[in-house]
Amino acid sequence: MTQFDKRNASMMMDLYEMTMANGYFHKNEKIENVVFDVFYRKNPDQGGYSIFAGLEQIIEYVENLHFADDDIEYFRSLNLFSDEFLEYLRDFHFSGDIYAFPEGTVMYQNEPIITIVAPLIDAQLIETAVLAQINHQSLIATKASRIVRAAGGRAVSDFGARRAHNLDAAVYGARAAYIGGVVSTATVLAGKQFGIPVSGTMAHSWVMYYKDEYEAFCNYAHKYPDQVVLLVDTYDVLRSGIPNAIKLSKEVLEPIGKRLKGIRLDSGDLAYLSKKVRQMLDDAGLTDCKIIVSNSLDEYTIKSILDQGGRIDGFGVGERLITAKSDPVFGAVYKISAVRENGVFEPRIKVSETVEKITNPGLKDVYRIYSENGQAIADLLALRGEQIDMTDSYRYVDPEKPWKNRHFVNCTAKSLQQLVVKDGKRVGEKPSLESVRDYVKQQLTTEIWVEEQRFENPHKHYLDMTPDYYEMKMNLLYKTRNN
Amino acid sequence: MTQFDKRNASMMMDLYEMTMANGYFHKNEKIENVVFDVFYRKNPDQGGYSIFAGLEQIIEYVENLHFADDDIEYFRSLNLFSDEFLEYLRDFHFSGDIYAFPEGTVMYQNEPIITIVAPLIDAQLIETAVLAQINHQSLIATKASRIVRAAGGRAVSDFGARRAHNLDAAVYGARAAYIGGVVSTATVLAGKQFGIPVSGTMAHSWVMYYKDEYEAFCNYAHKYPDQVVLLVDTYDVLRSGIPNAIKLSKEVLEPIGKRLKGIRLDSGDLAYLSKKVRQMLDDAGLTDCKIIVSNSLDEYTIKSILDQGGRIDGFGVGERLITAKSDPVFGAVYKISAVRENGVFEPRIKVSETVEKITNPGLKDVYRIYSENGQAIADLLALRGEQIDMTDSYRYVDPEKPWKNRHFVNCTAKSLQQLVVKDGKRVGEKPSLESVRDYVKQQLTTEIWVEEQRFENPHKHYLDMTPDYYEMKMNLLYKTRNN
């Protein structure tokens, strides 16, 4: 089977990764192991959480990472790199380990979603490709999750391909949106590549091609009698589109025992029109005919339409989903947190004038802490390998109020990072896209506080620390010369 | 030479294009020629113009359009399409003609940038792929043009890959940004694929790996003595980064006859810091050392920094360029404008309650009108093939004030659309990326009013009509039943 995406993405990097790698190479520092963490500092749209997506593509990328002859020749043409380094690249493969949250995990600020433990050059070269995947797919999965929440159980479909930032953004954006909870995509390539359900019926051009709206509807109904969803706003929704739809139902569909499945509104005041249309359809006995709407929708417009009593069964969401228009940048970063010296990982910290920008140093574990009733009440940073025993009351440190005496009582802790790549090769089974999507839904319905999911001033999830981890970080801060 | 992008993008479509095509197929409507126009209704960021980009990828896409066996099997699995139609797809190639503005043309609202004249099915199937290319690349080229303008002659580089909406957005975004005027990209893959100059030196991880900032700077200088650009904000710009940079220059570079080429600031108050840093560098005799800044920049922040007297020689622009953050949707649409009946193209119009949303019907020509001094004063819609003779005063219609008696005097008219695809094959030479970039610059410096290029309330470019075109449109509007 041919595949859309058999590309070698190895050249997807910033040039500085190569200038640094070439610099490290000649210091014989290429064999030193380092630790890089991927984390982000704020949720999009002032939200209370984000959805982690893109891990599968990151694993595929690192497994496939290699430089072709023409890549090497391109690098040579830049006159920046030594011949020895270019020869070294010829057989280069990523040889490190990657720990990551399972794809689909609800994630929060400042915790290491992905941790790379790898030789210095290996870790440095994958920075951009890793970030581009997590940033794009997490952005869209998070946006989709918000839109699906606003739709309150009504179906949301991805219609965004034409406004996506090129092909990948449409295809991987559809994948991420599906993870985030949309039920289908209009993008055929995403349907084929990932098995996502596809949907779509007609454009305005179908109606305009036939000059007469009713003739256009009839032609469609003859072709697809079991799935007639009519676009009714080409001329005039209430005076032409809906009357023609009802006429079609009475004169064409009902005589052959079929029902009008739905109509779609793509312009105008969707709250007002949907109520009028519902009434007209109901009066005609078409109570089972669904009303689908589209036109620059997002969580805010959907919430507003429903607050006004809009009678809507499904939403087609395009440009504002596929570009995450209201906040189109997901800001995950890739920061060095430890360097192995004489067999020991020495933590590194990036200080800053702004307290939130001080990084969390060292090789560490992340735990999600659950209360007795299964709610995720906090996340906890620990030294890597530290024993976390919650059978009794467990003391922790809230780094924003370290003077307080805090304890987790009757709680359980789940380690979030899993080893997904070992010595450059995938560990474990590739999860199905459906299972990732189900995992998102399960967390949001059973584990994650609704207070973190609301749009206005959501509760900020706690990121606490074990006493030992907190002490290590503080000691390192004190020691840093330029603090 | 292997290439990054040899993908078959034929499945990049919305499902409704297939359901419509399958519907048309059985009506024997597949051989009917139709006309679709690509146009947009508003410039991003309330700007006065946009830059047309993405044409080269559209031509490559339509030339390559075909369905592989597994594509056909995927379609079959959807149980929507007839076997005859699926067999027809097996040998399908795009067989139509495409007219387009040259890539890089400064463009405006509501004029047909691209016109497709093709059999109905051919024209319908390419909708999404065409729109995704023009929308993405024009968005980024336009954003880049605005940022470059704000930078006032200082170099602007694309640093955006990690925040791009996946790989294509980074690579084709870098291409579009280069068309729009940036001087280089950090994205290696874009440099390799399109020959765009690449730039990049070091990340914070380089400095942090070495523990000591000066040691990190020394190691870089030993490796790249001719291109030392130091990232100086890892610890403290004024107390550590710049003193260490000056020390490096004095103790390492000057003894071997080299100069410190530049420093980069990636955080903090860039206006304030750049002035302080300039003074410190100048006091140390490093007047030739460039100051490069980065950190969430766009045309607004750049203008603000320069208005405050920031002493900056170059800008690295990332997330806000590569996502066009302040307005990340370019809204080009694909609308049917004529159907050939009995050998004659009958115009089609989409009416709307909003006057701006009424389409411009029919197969038409677009002219750019130049005054004696070479300024582009208006664009003009004409019937396709209509003779435009400007040797004398030429009467035209301003559709917003059709009662006025308007004339072009001492003007010249240039036809903007060119035939770029004939019977599915490229016509003419592929222009170089450099020539497209030069064309943008030439228009903005010599043809396009500065009043259209300002950020606040720019002048709105006129889209006028020939008297015959205006009459045709009005007649069609009167005739449309549901008007």
C-alpha cells in the first residue's frame, strides 16, 4: 500500500542544531548523555489544561532519522561543517531513550511531557522536529476538546482542510482533532491515512451548477437517497432552501420510503435561522431531519448560539479549529535539564528574572495524584527513581507556598512518563488512534475536574514537588553563580 | 537527488468533492466545462494588500494529480461511489486550463487570482488542494511582507519551524516568507528544498551544557571564528552575557585577527537592552558587532521597539510569522462563475444579503491600471477577451458609485492573469524563487502606493469594472429569481 507520508523528515531542523552538533563533535562530547525536557508554560486560550498529541509521529520520526547522500552534500555546500562530522552523519541514527506521557494524556504547564535521554548530538538534532509535532498536534487536539465541550454532546466535524497551514496541517490536524473529540473529518487524506470517519455532501457549486435549487436537490437525492443532507443557503434559507428541502422530502424521498436526513446552514444568523428552520421542518413532519451548521465556528460562537436557544444537531468546524485561530501558537520548548558526568546526571537549571521561567532541573519522574474518588487533584515532580509511597499520608511541597505543611491523604500516584523509545527503537505496542481518543474522553469525563475544563478562569492544576526534588532544585538555584 | 516532497497529494480533498463528482459523473456532466474563480474577501490584519504565493505548488499538484490503486480501494470502502465512477478515476488526470496572476503579485479583494476552466469533475476535485496552498502561502508571504516593512531595511530571518503547524507549514512557510522578503530561514529542509539562505548559531542549551558561559563562548569561537554570533541572555545580559562577549573578543578573537560578528538577545525588554548593549559594545570598540533580537516578534512589536529607539540590526522572527498569529486564516474561496452551455460560457452568480458577498460572475479578465508615473491606481474587471484601449481617455464604472462618470486618463493597463496550465500541463517556464521574491520587492517599492502599505487604515485599492462587464453583472443580478 502506498502511503502519503513516507517522507524522510530528518532535515526538519534548525540550522543551529547542526552548528552545535558539529561543535560538540570535535570536543569528543558526542558520546556524553544529556537530558532534555519538553514542556510548555501556558495553555492555549487561557484554558485549564491541554491534550498531548503527536507522540506517534515523533516516534516514527526518531526511528527513521537518517541522512541521505544529498542531505550530506547539502550540508557540505554550506561550508560550515568538518568532513569528519559529515562522514559521521552518514551512519547517524538516533540512539537515545525517550520517555513520554501516553498520547492523549491531559497535560499541564511546566511538567516534562517528553524527556529525551541521549548522546548530546542525538538529543540536539531532534529538537525542532519533536517540537513541531507536539506543538501542532497538541494545539489542535486541545482546541478540538474545547469546541467539543462547547457543543455539549452534539456532533462536531472537522471541515478545515482548505484553511489549514498546508497539507500536513490538514492531515495531522484532522488526526489531532479526532483525538480531541471530533466525530469525523471532511479531509479524505486524513480518513485514508488514519481511518478517521469522513463526511461531506455538497458545496454551493452543486446548487449553482444546476441554476435551479430544487433541480440540484433532486439530482442529489436520486444519487444518494439514504444520505440526503442539503445545503440550503445558496439563495435564501427560509424562502427557498427550506421550502425546496421540504418539497423534495414530500415529492421525492417519502414516495420511495426515504427520509430527509439533514440540512446544512453555512451563513447568516445561525441561532435565529436554526430556530426558524426547526419550526418549518417540524411543521412539515420532518422532526427527524437534523440541522447542521457551519461558518467560522469555534467554542465561543458555538456556546453563544446554544445559549440563544439555537436548535442545532451538529457543527461543521473549519478555519477556527484547524488553525486554532484564537490562539494559534502552542509553546512547547525543549530545554536541557541534566548532563551526565562521570556516570552521574548533573542537573542543569535555566534561571530567569521571571520565576515562572526558571526551569525544573534534573532527570525526574512525574506523578498524577488521584483522590479516593478518582479525581486528579495534582501532579507531582520527583527525583528520577524516588520511591513514592502513598499508603500513609504523604508530605509534599507546593513550590508556590513552600512554607506550608502539605500532605496527600488517601491518595494514589500514577507515574505519567513511560519509556517509548529505547536505544532509538520503539518500545511496546503502537496504540490505536481510537484508543488514544477514548483515553482523552475517559480522563475528561472521570478524572479531570470540571473546574479545570471551564473556559472562564479555570482552576489551575497544581504542580507539586517531593521534598527531595524541591531541595535539589533550591540547592541548585543557590549554587548558580548568576542567580 | 531524493526530494522531501514527492508525495502524491491527490487525496488532499474534501469528501464532498467526491460525492459531487460521483453525482455529476452519472449525469454525463463530466465533459461540461465550467469556470471556477479563486478570490478572497479581506486582507489579513486589516491590511491594504496581500502577496500571492503558492502557485508553483498548485501547478505541480495538478500536473501530478492521479489516484493510486489504494486510493480507489479506499473510496470503494466508503460505499458511496459507483464502480463505473471508481474505474473512471483510475485513469483520471486533470485536463483543464488554469489562468493565474504571476506568483508574487500584489493582490486585492474580490478579484480572481486564479481561474480554472475545466471539465466539471476536474474543476471540482482540485478545490481543497488549490485553496490550501494559496491560503497558507499567501498568508505567510503577506505576513512576512508586513514584518519586513516594519523592520525598515534591517534583516529579518525566519526562526519559526518549531511553532509551525507541522512540517509543511515550516517548509512552505519558509518559502512564502522568503517571497515576502525575509533574508533567510533557520529551517534546514527549506534551505535544501528551495535554496533559501539558512542561518543559525547556538541555542541556550549550548551555553548551559558548558556550565560556564565564557567557556561556552570560547568553544564556539574556536569552532566558527569567522561567524561568532553569541546568545547572551542565558544568565544575565548586562552583567554576564555582554561582558563575556567583550572578553571573548579581546582575548580570543582579536589576537587571531577576527571580529565579534554579533550578539543575540532572546528575552527581556529588547528596546531597553539593545540600547544598553549597543553602548557597552561601542565603548569596547566593537562598533561593528551586530545586535540581533528574537522572542515573539511581529510587525507590531518590531515597530514599537524601533519607535523606542531600539538599536537593532536584525530580527529573528518565529511563531508570530510562521503561524501569522495575529490573523492566522487567509480566506480565499473557490466559487463557480460560469458553465458552458452549447459552447457558450453562461455566467453564474452567488447572491447574498451582504453586497460584498455577491460574487463577480462570468469568465473575465483582470487588468492592473497604471498612472503615467507607474503607480498602480486600480484594478479593472472586464469580460474575457474584451478590448481595453487606453490610448484615449477610458470610461469605467466604480461599482460602489456606479452613477459617477469615471475615466482613466493617460493610463496603461496590464492583464494580470496568465495561462499557466493548458490541458493539464504547465505552460511556460517555472520562475525561480529569487525572481518571484524580486517581483514582490519591485512592486512594493515602485508600483504600490505606500498608502496601501501602511498598517493603520490603509487605502483600499479600487476594483473597477468595464461598462460592459458591469452591465452583464447587473443584468444577471436582475434575472436571478431569488435576488
